[in-house]
Amino acid sequence: MASIIDTIKAKIDVVEEIGLVVALQKSGRSFKGLCPFHNERTPSFHVFAESQTWHCFGCNEGGDVFTFVQKQQGLEFRDALAYLAEKAGVSIEDNGTRNPEEEREASAIKERLRKLNEDALLWFHQMLLRAKDATEARAYIQSRGISSDSVIAFGLGYAPNQGNALSSFLLGRGYAEYELVNGGLARTREGAGNTGGVGSVEGTGEASGGVYDYFRQRIIFPIRDTRGRVIGFGGRALGDGQPKYLNSPQTVLFEKNSVLYALDLAKDAIKLAKQAIIVEGYVDAIIAHQHGTRQTVACIGSAITEKHIQQLKKLTKQVTLALDPDAAGVTATEHGIQEALKAFDRSVVPVPLAADEHRTGTRKEGKRNEPRGMIRLEEQVDAEINVLQLPPGQDPDEVIRQDFSLWSYAVAHPIALVDYYFVAKTANLDLRQPGGKTEAARRLLPVIAMISDRVKRDAYIRKLATMIAVDERSLHDELRRVLRKQANPAVIAVFSDPMGPRSIQGTLGRQRPITKEDGREDAIEPAEPAKEKSNREEQEQQIYALDRNWQSRLQWEDYLIGLLLQNPGLSQYVCGIINDGDFAGTDTRELYRILNSVYQRGSSPLHQSFEQYVPSALLATIARARESVESKSSLSGTSLVKDAMQCATRLKRIRLLQLNTELRYLMSEANEAGDAESMRQFQQQLLAIHRQLRTIDSAMHLHG
Ligand SMILES: [Zn+2]
């Protein structure tokens, strides 16, 4: 039985789908175009019709039609599935663990709630534009410099001070009281006849039964999801009303801690600007948009959560925090940064232990102390998080209105996170006193340790040394201690195989860690012995051979997912070897991603309930994955770890071989076209892939 995903893939051609947004040019059996995910002048973005996959050899993004839609439109897998299913005319019942009927009911409720929100929005908006008693509201909006275009674009509204004006209107339109309450637009009156805080209700002469309005005497900011649908409201009190800001309560549509205000209007600009700016307030966001800084969103509620960042990182790798710079703000910003760091993808690179040692004389000691046969897997935060520097005490909207050049300069020149930390973390210290120096080092070394680029790390050590006037070398010693202690970002992989340690240590000890820069740095390396005079047919045969390997690859993916489902702890060993992009199966890739995010959140509700995190289209895959593990004899302890790592390595290897084949194919085409520049680039990438393959092969004794 074909899965929904397979059915969709059979109906939607990846070339056609990508062709809608990328101008593709046929080139032999593949297609090429300018990559939509990075800036380039010559095309390195390729779509392969046979395998229905795409890959950019410039930024190394790739995948299938699902990956493309997710990345290009900034969608969750679930939403990409819905989008593609609709396009393919396939019906999906994405119901988690619910049955289809319950699901239909749930989606009907949501649909009704959206309608309710739309109606409320129109009403609030009309109130702001027309109501007599909205004078104060209109004056406030004007005083904050919000233009009438922005009032319309953001759908701003006004909730009057009567107790039940909106409720009466909505009840009149046929909504039930419980719907208003569930939708977060009204509250239930306490006890019949108790009109305590809503005395004015009586004066309206309209019966609104047992409910009264949730928002009263407030400016209303409609909150929309990424697709622009109203999911809730934020209300700012006029006058001395408390609380100053009141947001919709949690509803089936509105999840406070994950929504970013104005993301629907900002998402295209974020992709274009390759930057997302997070501000604190609704008005900050509106004013930023109004003045052309449309890559701005506001976080709703007091803190940036991982969920906020999850959404942004699909659009950009650069997140700029423009939060309140005063003292309280510094803590909030710092918290935001921690969250941001947690959420960004971490590419984990194997680092030989020896490389950890610095030229400060402890080399031998270090080697003796480290257990043999281990690889340290070092995490890198795969994103640029920086901070906007604004004049103290001024909110972004004030800065924008008073001195736009100051704002745009700050936006274009945000300061690096680490530099920000240098200021923020030492603001209350006396760096001339020994105590202050020690404390500064204690606070800043863990930050410096987060930097994966050793050159940068050394530069910051130098900066710290100068700042607190201590010897650089002692800071290096201290940094090493910090690095060693950081159990979390570093993962120790133990190979139980007695043959393993020697060869791993031996090989990796000589080689440098695999990093993204390697492809460029090593360009001068002598070329791989290119003895194979590869002709075109041979290349094509290889592609077909890969097709034949497809099934076995998918089986390994099932097996790995099965292992991880059974033992969530294994994910720390596996994540250093492969990432979700290495998966060939759309379903296994998404499951791997979910597994990792659940594991990283630290919760391990993986026993019976993992299924509830997963779109129902993937449930069959879970069952298959569990089965594939159960059919094998059960392993435990180190052999289980080894099994999982071998499986992951095998998959990584297959992935690299696939890239290898694709590259060779493209090279032969470039060769025929006499395109020397492309040849040279492909050759370099080929070398990088070969290096990775060699590392893998010698590490795991996999041959052939
Ligand atoms: Zn690219």
C-alpha cells in the first residue's frame, strides 16, 4: 500500500514544482537554476528528474519536493504535507491519534473559530474607525506615529468600554456563548445576576446572557498565523487600565508561546533581507514595517521561546534581537539568546581529541588523561545571532521615528552576540579589582567556549585578556577546563570495538575536523587521481545503480528510526554522524527531525506516546520502523550504540556516494559544454566528499 507521501510524490513532479519559483534550465538529464536559498550569479542549484531530488552545490541544501516546499515557503512538514496533498488532490486525515470523525469535528471547530475571529476583527476595526468613543484610541494611535495605512494593513481595532458590545454583536450573528468563551473573546459571568464589574452592561439594553467581553477599553492588535489568518488578539489598555497588555487566552488556535506578531507580513522580507529582527512590542513592529524595515516581528509575551526561533530559522540564519536595552531588558535578552542558541540547528562535527590541545605545553598530559578511542563531537550553532545596539532607554519605535538613520545603521551593523555578552555580562563588575576580573572570566569563558571557530575563539580570549589585564595563557588553560566540562554540547562516542580506537584515533588525529570551510580551504590540495575516464553512459548507469540501492537505503533508515524510537538516548551518538538532510525518505527524515527535537527538549515521552507528536501520515512509518528493529535480535549497551552508529554511518556514506554520483554526472556535462569554471568547482566539491568518505571508511572499517 502506497503511503500518502508516496502518492503525493507520484503526482507532483519536483521539476515542475520547483519550476514554479526557480527558472530552471534543462541541462542533459537534470535541470539547473539560480538557488533560491543563497545568493549566486551562476547556477549551482540542480534538480534531478530521475531521483526527484534537488541539491544546491553552493549552499549544500537539498532534498525532495517536501523539503523544497518546506524551505521555500517556510512551512512545517505538516503544513507542507497539507499544501502538497491539496495540490495533488489527495486527501489527508492528519489527525494524530484521533479517528477521522473526531478530526473532522476538530477541524470544523477550528474553522468556526477562525470565522469568529474574522468577524471580531472586522468589528474591532470598524469600532476604531467609526465609533464616537474611540477618539482616545485614535489619538493614541496617532501619538505613536502609526499611519492610517498601517492601521489598515495590520487591521488595528478598538474594544470599547461597554461590557458586552462585542459579545452582543457576535451572539447576534449566530455564535453561541460557549464559542465566544472558547475563542477567548468573552468571559463567563460569575453567577447569575452578578453584574459586579460590568455594571454598564445593563445600560446597553441588549441581552448578552451570561458572558461579557474579554477585551474592553483597549487598542486591539490582531495576531495572525504565518498564513495571515487571525488566531488571537493583543489588547493595549487605554488610560490606566490594567494589565497594560492583555492577550487572548490560550485557544485551539492561539498558542501564546509560539506566535510571532507580524510574521505573516514579514516572512518574505526576512528571506530577502536574510535577517529577522525581533522586537518586544506590537507598536515597535508596526513602526518598523511602516518605515520599511519589514523583516521585523514581535514576540508575544515576555520571553523568546524555542518555538519562536524554530519558525524563524526556516526563513533565515540571522536573527537580530532588538530588545529593550535597559537593565531588565539585558536579562530578558540574555534569556532570549539562550533560547535562540538552543533552537538553532547544530551541526555536529567530529573533532579529534588531539586538536583540543593548545600549544601551551599540556599536550602530553592531555593525551594521557583522555580515554583512548573516543571522538569528541563538537556542536556548532549553525546560525548568526546578534543584537541591535540602540541608545539606552529608547524603544525601537522611538528610535525609528526620531532618527531613522540611526536605526538603519543599527540594523545593518548589529553587534555579534559575543561582543554583546562582553558588555552585558561585565556591566556591573569592577574590572580593576581581582574579584571583578575573576568573575568576568567566569562569566565570559563559557561564552567564548561556544565559539567553534578556533581563530575567533583565540581572538576573544585575547580581548578578554586585555579587558581584565591578565595573561592570555592562563585564560587558555581555563578555557580548556571549561570546554572539557561542557558535557552538554560535546558528545563522547565510545567505540567498544577493540580494533576501533586505534584506527579512529590514528586517522582523525592526522586529519582536521570536517568543517564547512574545508571545501574552500583545501582547494589547493592535489587533485584526486582522476584515472576513471568517466563517460556519460557510465554516469547514468551509476544513477540507476543508486536507484536500485534506494530500497535498501530506506530499509536502513527505517531500522535507524526504529532503534531511536526504542532508545531515545541513542540520538546523541547518531546526531554527530548524520542530520535529517541525509535521509532519503520523506517520512523517515521528518521522524528523525521530530525525534531529535523531542530528545533535545530533554523530555522523553517516547514510550507509548511518541505517536502523538507525529502527523498521522507518518504513523505507518513508525510501525514499520518498530517492526524492523523487533525482527532483529535485541542488542544492548555498547553494542546497541555501535549498531546505531554504524547504521548512521552507513546512511551518511550512501548519502555521500549519491552526491558523488550527482557531481560526476554534472562534471561530465560541464566537460562536454566546455565549462571550465563549473568543472573546477565540481572538482573541489568532489574532493571534499572524497575526504569525508575516507574519514568515514577508516573510522568504521566499512569498505566497498
Ligand atoms: Zn544554494
